[in-house]
Amino acid sequence: MIAVLFSALVGKINAQQLPQLSMYLDNAFVLNPAVAGSNDYFDVKGMNRSQWAGITDAPRTFTLSLQGPLKNPHIGLGGHLFTDNVGPTRRTGIQLTYAWHFFLNEDMRLGLGLSAGAIQFAIDGSKITLAEEGDPALFGELRSEMVVDATFGAMLYTDKYFIGFSLPQLLQNQMNLYDSQQQASNRLEDHYFVMGGYRYTFSDDWMVEPSFLVKYVNPTPLKWEISTRAWYQNMVFAGLSYRSNDALVAMAGYQYMESVSIAYAYDITTSGLREHTTGTHEILIGFRFNQR
């Protein structure tokens, strides 16, 4: 498993390089900076994801975000911290966000957002066991590199639906951790995310919320997720999600007084890894304040 993870992240960084998020709808700001300021409150979200339980050195991801509107209803600000650990590799960073929202008519708005910040990519060579010792490309030490990065996003939305796209890793930086690496094959590739959702209210008590997320990075196949969750009295929800060639997800959450929320998702692996893992656990805690 270490060899697979290492070759994917170091030998040739050209696959899906960003972590999976099962509750992408609740963590939309982390994926698309245009979300900043789209609601009438400030929102704090903390998320922890432990992927592929039972597999040694499997991915572990943590994010912490804050975003909301200014007194000027056109402006949204935010920022988020993240760390993503996969075996001997670690990706840590911070991004700050500015968004501008255009009022197209009484109901519809267009948000444009830009995030910029720094990412540190590190590899701990002491945690790598090689089949052939003495590889000159690898050393039993910690090596790291920090680069500046940016994400652009756009979102068209109303109170009932939204659709948006974002371009993470916009600057396509080179990662030169080892001198023998081929420069052209160690780029942080730009990704393409498209996400949308709709809120359908059945009654004063019930609402259904279908959504989707499509992801692409060259040269890997297109990946997509489709989800549906049902809300009761805007307080409790339960839902299901399917991620192509990867997992079936069950999720549930509770929201107290529209101020404090907690949600949990469990991924049932459907890929070839299902024989080696008991699944993936993701938990999210949120707080709202300064509601206008």
C-alpha cells in the first residue's frame, strides 16, 4: 500500500490529488470560494475524515473553515486550513478568500470567488520501506516544499437551487522534493469541479435536497457523486450518496436552533479495496453566528 501511495503522490503527481469529501454539500466553501458570503450568516465548519479504516497509512483529512458576508451584501470573506496525510506524505495549507456577489434579479445571484494561500507538501523518508535499498532518489529524512497556490470559483444560486464550478490548484506548481525527479511529471495539476443542488419543500415539516458533484483532472477518468437527503423541520436529516467506482455513503445530521450542527457520514467501499477495509468515517461540526 505504501508503494502505491508513494508512487501516486511523488513519482508522478498527475492523478486526483485532492481528498474526497463525502459531505461535500456541507463543506461546499472548501471546494468553491464563491460560496463565501452567499448566506446571511457567518459559518464555521470543522471536518475530520478517516478513510479506509483497517488499512495502514490510509488517508486522513482535516479542514477548518470560516466564511460569511460583510455589511456590504456584495462582498464575502473567508478562509480555511487543511491537512491531508497519506502514509509518509503530508499536505498542509491555508487559503484566504474574497468573493463578490452580483444581484441578477430579485431572486438570483452570481458569485465569483478567489482563494489564495500557501501549501506545504512534505515526505518523511524514514517511513518508507524500499524493495531495493539505496535508491538515490530517496533519502531517510523529512523533505518539504512550500508553494503559493490559488483557487477560482463561480456559483449561480437562488434560495432553492445552486450550480457552480471551481478550479483548484490553479497555478499548477512544480514539486521538486527530489533532484532526480522529472520536472514535467511532478506538477500540482489543475482540477475541475462542478457542483449543484436543489431544495424541494414538500410541507412545513419536510424538505428533500438532491445534489451532485463532478470532478475531473487529466488524465484520470471523470468521477461523479450523486446524493439525496431528507430534512425534517429543518432540524434532522438523513441521506444516501453514491460515488462512482468508489463508495456508497450513508449520512445523518442534527441542527440545533439553526446555530449548532453535527453530521456524520459512513462510506461503504465498493471498489477493490472493500476486501481490506471496513469503510470510511467522516464527521463535521458547524457553528453559525452574526445572522443578519
